[in-house]
Amino acid sequence: MPYVPPTHTVERSMRATLGVRTVAGVDEVGRGAWAGPVTVCAAVTGLRRPPEGLTDSKLLTPKRRSELAAVLSGWVTGYAFGHASNDEIDDLGMTAALRLAAVRALEGLPERPDAVILDGKHDYLGGPWTVRTVIKGDQSCVSVAAASVLAKVHRDGAMAELGAEYLPFAFQDNAGYPSPVHRAALEELGPTVHHRLSWAYLDAMPRWQHLKRVRADVDAGEQLGFDF
């Protein structure tokens, strides 16, 4: 498919219809991982022309993502990260953990935004924030695309550092997501302190099933670790 650059259409629309001044794009990474935090980036971009090639981080090579992140860190008006740890995910469930991480990111911005664009169709943030959800916003909205790239590069870097400490799990290659190497290490060594113990992968590992944490109020998708 030909490259279609993201635009400020949604940002401009929210400014015009809601009378807001500052709009932050928000995107997350790590939702479906077996290990590590879920990471959210909030980015405010103004209405300037975006860097060439900006799009959803998943459509970029690691090299290109890193190059764009380096440019974006100086191009955006402001950005901040928020994290919810694997323990917080196990305790709260993914939806609440996402909200916690998003609030941390938004509150970390130099200026509190007047409104927020969330990637996807689910508003996991809610009030008192003024939120608009945009399906594939990480491809169509400049601020969300910027947040997508910054979040991915930031979390991948953090997981690579963990990979140096937990070599058999190869976090530097899989960022905590399922992979043959990751699964083999889990079956042989068991989960690390960075693994999500409420995830369903433990159901297929009899040796470690006793470590499984089950929350009565968690929904089926969260237990399975689906990346909605």
C-alpha cells in the first residue's frame, strides 16, 4: 500500500468543535506482552508539518523507528511516558492498568492538555478527560503517530536492558512478547519478577502453574493477554 502521511484533521476538528487549545495524542505499547510494563506515551505536536515517514510504529523497521524517535523528541511540543508495571497489571487488570499509565503520561506533560485522542475504539481513559477515540489513529493522526513511535522505541529500549540481565529470555529481541525463545526459557526457568502472572501462558506450563494469579473480576480477554 502506498504511504499516506498522518494529518492534523482530528486535532483541528477538536479545536474547532470543542473550543480546546491543546490536544494530546496517546498510544500504548506492551498490552499483549507476557513480561514487562504496559507503556503509554502522550504527545502534543501543535499543527506543524510532521517528519517525513511518520506513521504507526508497527509499520516501521526498528532502525527507522529509532531514527524517527530521535527526530520526534525534539520536534514535538511536549511528550511524556507513563508505565503500569507487571504487578499493577496483575492487580488491576489491563483496562485499569492502561488508564493508570495514560494518566501518568498525561500528568507528566509540561502542560495539561485540554483534550486527548486515543488510538483505537475503546476509551480506557474516561473522565474527567475529554477523549476522542480514533481507529487506526496511529496511522491517521499526527499526534497519535508520534506517541506510537516514541512509546515503542522507549519500551523496546527498556526491555533490551532487561534482556542483558535475563539472557535466556531474549527480551532484547521479543520485548517481552511471545516468541519460541521466550517460551522455551519460561518452560525451563519459570517466570522472572517481570512476568505477568495472571496471563494464560502459565496454563500451558504445568511446572509453573502454581504461580498463576487469578483475579475474580478480570475478563477473559485480559486473562488470555489479548492485545486488543
